[in-house]
Amino acid sequence: MNINWGALGLVAVTTLVAAIAVVGIFSLGVVALTSGAGRAGAVPHAVARVAGYACIAVSGMLVLYGLYLIIPQFH
Amino acid sequence: MSTTLFVVSLVIVTALFFDFTNGFHDSANAMATSVATGALKPKTAVLIAAILNVAGAFLSTEVAKTISGGIVNDAVVTPTMIFAGLVGAILWNLMTWLFGLPSSSSHALFGGLIGAVLIGAGLSGVNFSVVVSKILLPALMAPLVAGLAAGLATLILYKMIKKADQEPAAAWFRRGQTVSGSMIALAHGTSDGQKTMGVITLVLITAGYQESGTGPEMWVIAAAGLAIGLGTYSGGWRIMRTMGKGLVDVKAPQGFAAETTSAAAILASSHMGFGLSTTQVCSGSILGSGVGKKLAEVRWTTARKMFYGWLLTLPAAALVGGAAAAIALTGTLGLVLVFVALLAGAGVIYAVSRRAPVSSENVNDSAVVVINPANPDKTQVVV
């Protein structure tokens, strides 16, 4: 029986790290961008807005990396 | 028309039929949570998934070197055995669809092939250690890995954002979910669209209609892409309902966490040499997103039925594949008989599904897929 435990472990750890990283970064962005909500008519602070969009942009770049992995023509 | 050409044509038609069932079985993987949370309208969701599936099929046309990745001994496999294997896989796919159960189309195909090869070539045709290392072990690990990752991601998400289920946060998660769901659809197209192309190409080569070592013909790529795309667009609403509402009543943040985890797991598994079934990854992520949210309700009875379905996939498809091989290998008449039986079986399953149909209109109206509406208590499969 030839079970590739190393590859399995690698897949498990990568999935865990990647999922938590992307969800965490995107959520951080959402926290920043919705930070003013709750107070009536309030909008997020300018710093929060910039930081929020930066987080969303980082998530977007991770999506582009995913596309790079999916599309074989890039390799 | 020569007998060979007739057999080859029949195998190709059956392979495309399998590709179609593969599409509607798996469109829920990419889009079920987006449909359930209202991130996308049902018809829009399946249209996006279908387009990305077709795009994926065209992007990745590297010929598969083996049909089964070593699970059966490809040297002894004949077009008729492939045909019988496909019949087993199609009928199992339709059966699980009727019951609204997500199950792996690849495992169904492997099961069908194993049954057909056992009948056609005996025990030596099947590599049982590969069955364990490539099917059984991944089937256990996929939901565990995806469930754990999605559970932790969901937990962290709700810790960071107390009002994640409410607007305006939920709107952001719906957007994120649409993107991650689309990634799954594209990745699915590159892997599964290519599977049918590989089957058809190998049959053409075996029968001497194509040079050995050449890639799939343009018409094969187009036909396989179209079949999986049409299947995806038709939606598989029964499975969509189970995955979006039946296992967990998915909210936008959970859907986002689940789809992102699934995309990460699928990419990791296809690039690190340990194949995991897309269906099992996506179902595991959805379960994890239910456990990870405080007090979220996971319907374990439904989850248990799904696990039983996974355990049954291989032997059930093998049984049908074996029976189909036993008849089809007797000659052309047997082959035609099996094909007619396939059409009849598919017709009956479709007719039964019409008693309590699930469509894009009513997919979100309930969490339950009913088989017999006259007596729902007895036949209710997904509670």
C-alpha cells in the first residue's frame, strides 16, 4: 500500500492556513468598511476605509493567484 | 456501419450523458450556498457556473494518460467495459440526485469501471491497494480537512464581526462568496471536463480511429465542454437544496467561509499530489461552517445519510457496472440491451422525480427533498 502521507499532510495544512488567511483578511476588511455602521448615518473613518479596501485588495490578489494555479496555460 | 464504429459511437454518447450528469450533480458544489443566501439568483448562479465549467474544459485539454489513475489495469480495459462502467456511474448519479444526496461523480465512475473490469477481466484487473489509497482514504480525509478548516474560519469570522449576518457586512460576504464559488466552478471545469475528453479519446485510440499519443480532437473538446455545461446549467436543484439548506441553513458569512475553504482545498489537492473529491470537500466545508458558527444548526441526520451515500457509491456503481458488463460483453445485442436499459432506468428515475420536483423556483422554499409527496413521512429522505 502506497499512501502519500506527506502530501496529505501538506494539503491539510495548506487548506487550513489558506482558508483562515483569506477569510481572516477579507473579514478584517469588512470590519473596517462597516465600522461606522450602527451609529445613525455614520460612515467609516477615512483611515478605516483605506485599510478596509486594502484588505479587500489583498483578498483579490489571492484570487488572482488562485486563477494562476487553475489555468494551466500560465505554467 | 461496422460493429466497431457502432460500439465506439455508443460509448461516446454514453460518455457525454455521464458528463451531463456530472455537470448537474456538481453545480451544487460551486453554487449551492450562493443560491441559498441569495448572493445570486438561482438561474444566474447556474449560468455563471456553466460558463466557467465550459471555459475550464477548454483551458485544460491535456490528455489523461490513464482512465482511472491506476485503479484498474488500463491494459485490459476494452471500450465495452468503459461503456458498462459509465452506465453504472450514470445510474448511481441519477439515483443520488433523486434523493438529493451530493456524491462524487468520479467515485461513481471508478466504481462502475471496477465492476465492469471485475466481470470482464477478473480480480487481477483491479488494483485494490490503489482503491484504498486513492478513494477510501481521501473519502475519509476530505470532509475532515475541509470541515476543520471551514469550521475554524467560520469561528474566527464570527469572532471578528459580531453582526456578520446583518447588513451591511452580509452584503460584503455575498460578494466574496460569488467570487469563491466561481473559482470552484472554473477549477471543476478544468478537472472534470477533461475526464470525459480523456475517456472518449482513449476509446478512439483503442479502436484505431485516432493516432496513439495525440490530444483530443476539437469536436471531442467541444462536445464534452457542452455536455458538462448543459448539465451544470440544468442545475441539479435537488442536490442544491440539500447543500444550501438541508445540511446547514447557510448564511452569507458561512457561505463565504465554506466556499473559500473549498476553493483552497481543491487547489491544494490538485497541486500537491493528493486528490480529494470536490463534492466531499464542499459538503465537508458546509458542515464545518455550521459547526463553526455558535448554535448553528447542523442537521446530522441529513449529514449521516450523505455519508452512507458516499460509502455506497463505489459498491453500488460497481454492482450496476458489473451487471452491465456481463450483458454487454455477450455481443452487440447485449450492448444495445444495456443501452436501452440505461435509457429506461434514467426515464423512470426522472418520472419519479416529477412527483415532487425541485426547480430554480422552489429550491430555497424548503430544506427537504421529498420522493413521495402522498406519504412524505415515510419517504422523506432528507430530514
